Amino acid sequence: MAPIHLQCPLELFQGNQHIDLNSGLCLFLSCRYFGIPCQVVYESLVSQIKKWKTMAGCTMGGQRCLYKLQSASVHFIAAKHTTPFKRYVDDINFRLVSYHFFTCCHVSAMSVSETWYAIKDHGTNYCNLYNLIEGSGLTEARGYKEVTSDFLCTQRSSANCTVY
């Protein structure tokens, strides 16, 4: 496996306590909070990944295409995204954790470029995650909150997710 140079993670916190979900990889996670059950988040994300499996969403530009579902359960989703023109591949993982009597969902997510020499990605790894969340309508879900930064997601503040 090539060294990981570009990744887009979010931190997962409950109150002031850091939650270790990936034993050792927690500093590379990103987090989204939803005031809806994880089953709904899971179904929305899996449906969106499947919807964007072809080049159809990228004929006029952007990268809302070429997602491939690798595996899925109500607690974990693994997918890949291939950039439409240079064919770079990014690995995407979502971990869904229910809280508040299963009525709400913490989602930790990570997108990692398989290309070891990619240093500046124009926010592509952030956009891989954001585009799926936004495309599935989850940014409008009750209680939606995103926690990330440029430190965690390279070039996030300058990312243009309509292009990347």
C-alpha cells in the first residue's frame, strides 16, 4: 500500500471527549452530526453512491460521478471515487454511530487519495464527502452539523465542490 499523503478527515467529539472509533486513526476522521436515525443517513448515502456510478453526472463538468460502492452496513460504508478525467482513485469510508436512543447519528468520514504523490488536491477529498452528503439531501436534514478544518481536510476552505 502506498503512503497516504492526502486525506480528508473530521474529528468526532461527544461533549469535550474525543471518541476513538478507528483505534489510532482518530486524528484523521471528519464528523457530521444528524438529528435523524442512522438508518436514514445510511440509506441516503448508499442510494446517492449508486446514483452517481456512471459518467452521466460529469458530462458538463464537476465530479459528481464515478462513485462505486465497495461494501455497506448500517454502521459502515466503503466506496471509491474515480476522478473523471485523470482517473485518480480515492477511498471513501463513512462510520455511522447512533446516539440519543437511536434517534440521531454521528457520522465520521474519510476520503484518502490512492495516489501517493498527490500533495495539493484542490479540496477533492473534502468534496468527495461533501458532494455525497449534499447530493443526497442530508445537508438539509434536521440537526445537520459539519465539523472540519483546513488542518483536517487539505484545502477545504478554498474547495469548489461544483468543480471538484
